[in-house]
Amino acid sequence: MPKLLYAGGRLDSVVQASGVLTEMNNGWYDNAYSDVALNIGGASARLFFSDPASAPLLATYAVGAGHSLFFHMMGHAEGSTAGDALVVFEDSSHFPWFRVTIGGQLQCNTGTGSAPVWTNVGAAAGAISFATNVDIDIKLDIDAGGNLTALLAYNRVAVVGPVTFSAPGLTNIASILLGPTSNTYGASQLLATEDWSTVGGHVKTTRATGAGAHSDWAGTYADVSEVITNDSTVNQANAAGELQTYPMGNITVPAGYVIAGVFQWLRAKNDGNSPANIQSICRPATTDSISGDLPGMLITYVSVGARYDLNPDTSAAWTQAEWNAPVQMGFESAT
């Protein structure tokens, strides 16, 4: 069964793996879908897959033998070295096994997980320029013997592969690392699926637009919906059981497309005292659908999230009209 594993694109949807991640709104993204791009320059960002069966919570998931991993992003690079890593596919131990460089070269790890040796697979894409926004799609087929088949496409056209190679140490892919690069590239519309092509796919970012049905927390929608993420403006709860919701921006679903799912991403922390946890709220109409505690909360800002593959009011796929009603999203403080 095809699975949506991840959708994101802002700072709150990734884990900072190295350096200092920032966002930029300099046009290195498609503004019909995104409002910023991640600045992968001298830094790296990691994204994790989650199991649709765990919704609304994000339980870790790995793509294993007999399946195909698809990854989609919009990329823009100026001045980055061709041999730098664009995207790295990692197993559940964060060991790297397959990557694509800025220059469009596919490489597999023919060493070990802890001591990778990068070996070219096929010819580099070459002529494609990253000086403009480029839709990038990568497909990786995994079999039980460590034999892999990879394909790289730019702007919906295959530029490398399909090409088959061997990486015997690879048994699963559970996360993706963006970068690091010696200079800068912008990344947006991040999407990962299992056995479901991402070619032509899009990730739409929406943000809070005003006051909602619940306003127990100190702060307003403007504190959590900045164009560039700003950790100095916040919503804050001082007791458990406080609810905060906001109507979300509208979407336009192109003809022939479906809404595969909704991911809610938050940057959150606690101060080491109660309330120490946060829960997600999805309110399609007048009923609050509230998750359990979102795992991973710390005393420093971290990315936490939830997913709603189906409208919780109808238990059916989302429609544009339902989202634009508008849906309210938010959070509840918990002990």
C-alpha cells in the first residue's frame, strides 16, 4: 500500500544536524506553495519518516526491502561545489548509504556505515543548472540482497538512471539528510513516500491567519506565523489543559491532484517544569481532535509534529473546501 512518509519545508519540520540552519525568503522557492526556503549552507538538516498507521502521532518508520522510496524537493544552488552533498539517504542508525551531489552525481556507500566510501553510480547529470529553482525527484528501489536501483529526475525529466548497483550494508532507509554544502543551497517542498511517485507532487505551506476558537495561551497568531521563524516571539502556557487554535490559510488544489495528508509542524520547548508537554489540535469545524503528547520535547527548541492523513471529522480524505472552511490548527498544554 502506498504511504506518505513526510511532508515539510520550514525550520520547524526538520532537525538541525550540523551548523546553524536558517530560512530565507529571497525567491529560492515557488511562492505558489512555499513562503521560505531552508538555507542549507555550512549546515545540514535531517528529516525523519513516520508511519501513517501511527497518526496523529509521528512514530518512526523505515523503508525496507521490496519497496521504493521516493523523495521530492525544490532546490536552488548558487556557488555550491558540485561534489557537495545535496541529499543523503540514511538508515535507522543514521548511517549514510546513498547520496546525490550538487552536480547531479549519484553515489553509493561501498564501505561501512560508520566509514563510508563514496563510489559514483552512473554518469553525472551535468548540464542541469541549479541557478534557478529546480524540481528534484529521486527514486530508490531496495531489494533484500542490497541491490538498489536509482533514478534522478529534474523538472519531471529523468536525467540519470534507472541504474542498478550494490550496497550490501543497506537494509533500510529511515531518514534523509540535506547537505552539508560548502556554500549555499535552498530547499523547499520536501516530500517522501513509499511506493508512491512524487514526480509532479507539491507541498503547500499554510500558516495561522487570525484568532481562533481557543485563546488560553499568552500570545497571538502573529507570534507563531512569521515569514522567517523567530524564536523570540512565542505562545506560552503556564498550566496544563490550556488550548490555543488558529484558522489556517487557504489552499488551491490543482485539477487532478489529491490531498495526501496534512502535517502540523511546531517549534516548541518547555522550561523543565509543568506543563512539560504539548499536544496537537485539529479542528475542521466545531470539534477538537486532540492528539496524545508529542514526543521529543526538551528545554531547548525542537521540531515536533503531528499528521492528519484524513479529516478527523469525516475519516475520509481531505477536500479543498473542508480545509478552506477554514480548518483551525493548534495545541494544548499537558503535564
